[in-house]
Amino acid sequence: MNSKSKPLIVSITSGKGGVGKTFITTNLATILARQGKKVLVADCDLGLANIDVMLGINPALNLKDVVFGNKHLRDVIVSTKGGFDLIPASSGVREMAQLLFEKIQIIKDMLLEMEGYDLILLDTGAGIAEVVLQFNLLAHQNVVVINRELTSLTDAYAMVKVMYQVFGRQTFSIVANNIPDEKDGAGIFKNIDTISRRFLGFPLNYLGSVLQDDSVSKSVMRQEIAVMSAPRSRMAADFSKIGRALLDLKKA
């Protein structure tokens, strides 16, 4: 991939909230940027956006100015300390959480027009609300974040099922987050992959696991990116592995 071609668009999504989508997105974007890729992150959790807060950024403009103003996505992009660019969104704005389809389409159309990037990562909301489904549908590949909680697996499967049955989508990859060890992560993936094969008729792709690490909570409190504050940690190695696997994915 290179900046002269259209970027690979990847959604980072989940069935259940609180599994670490934004953590995965920001650290993965940082790793990819360090690997020489030009990366744009779009905060697509429109009602509860928080990437700017996590990174200690106070942007003058955000997606609200695109949807309800006369700004283009290029006008609201900010650079980050992780080496990737960010399209911030707003938080606690009811109108953004309940966007009509035509407003969502404005954002989608502008994202499809973006050039100069190798990858665009969409940090979506959780669940199967229409706005979440639309951003997942925009992406060439969907990365579904899960953890050890049973509800994260059942909700992830529900989201995959809806995307397949409604839109015919089968391009799903799994990242297991906050896992005790790699064997545990592979086992969790096997469970959801087996269910998908049996009931939906297609396999899922395993990108890898991010193991539990004490540095994670410290980095969040300090508004730091974990792979930058602990570059030699096992967690950073996990993200490097996942980043390489992600780059091997093709456009659907």
C-alpha cells in the first residue's frame, strides 16, 4: 500500500462496549505509523467520542462542524503525538448520536474521497445501531475487539451475524484484548470462530491478542499512548504483531 492509491479502510468495532476499542485503535495507529505508514484515525463513536481526551488534545473543530457546519473532513484533521492524524468527534451531543442516514452518508462520502493515506482506521461505537453498522459497512475490513467476558463474545457474534445477514459482509478479523496469555486468546478466538463457521458458514480471521499489562492503566491516566510509554513491553510486541497481520489484509 502507498499514499498514491486509495487507503485501506478498517473499522475497529465491537458488539459490547468497554472492551478497549479506542485503546486498540490508538496504539495500533501508532505502531503502523512507526512502521512507515500514513495513518488517519476517524473517531466514529459519534455520541461518546473520546480519542481527543485520551490523547490530551483540545481540537478547535470536530465532526459536528462537518455535519452541521460547512467544514470538510480535511478542515478538522489534527496531528497526534502517535504520528497519526485524527478526525475528532464530539461527546455528549444528542444530535450526533442520533444522526439521520443522509448525515451519516456525508461523512462516509468524504472518507471515501480521502487521499494521501495508507490506512484509515474507524473507531466505531459498540453494538448494532444503524450508525455503527454504516461505518462498518464503509470499511474494507472489520476488526472486532473482544475480551474474556462471555457477553463480549455473544455480542460480537450478534454484530457479525447482523452484518452478514443484512449486508452479506464476511470480512471480519478478531483481536482479543486484555488477555492473560496468548493460549487463552487463541482459545477465545476458536470459540467464536467455531460458532461463525457452524451457524453462518464462514470463518473469522485471527489477528492476535493484546496481553494484560500494568502499564496500560498508567498510560490512560497520563493521557499517553501505551506503546510509546512502554515500547519494550510485551504489549507493544503484541501490537507490532497485530499491525503486521493487519497490513496483510486485502480490500474486500
